[in-house]
Amino acid sequence: METISVTEAKNTLSELTRKIAELGQTVTITKRGKPYVVMVSADEYESIMETVEILSDADAVAAIQKGRQEIKTGRKKSLEAVRHELFC
């Protein structure tokens, strides 16, 4: 992750936003030497917000944990079996 000052961000805004949007970089912008903001692409931001939403849902977290435990214990289903359960 790159770190730059607010002044440098102002002076290089066009190139900075290109690196973030096109190259997927994350940039921390500092003010008076301390982290002030973090810039990420819109796609990355949406992904982060989706993750926060999922992790805020206790039922979703429980289902994820159950699935992980089932994988560890070897309890798996084929894709065909899952399709059959869902659509038949």
C-alpha cells in the first residue's frame, strides 16, 4: 500500500486516481504525517461494503461457519446434488 501526503495527492490527483482505479492500488493519504484517509477503487469499496453487510448478519455468519465445518469433516455435496435440492 502506497502512502503519500495530502499535498502530494493534490498535485498528482489524476495519476493517483488512475493507479487506484485501473491498477487496483490502495493509497493511504497522510495529513501532518498521520494517516488521514485511504483511497480505494469503487469496485473495492463495494466489495468491502458487501463483506461488512454479510458479516453483520448473524445467520449468514452461522451458515458460513457451518459450511466450513462441514468441509473440514469431509461432509460435502456435489454440485448436482445441490442443484437437485434447490430446483427439484
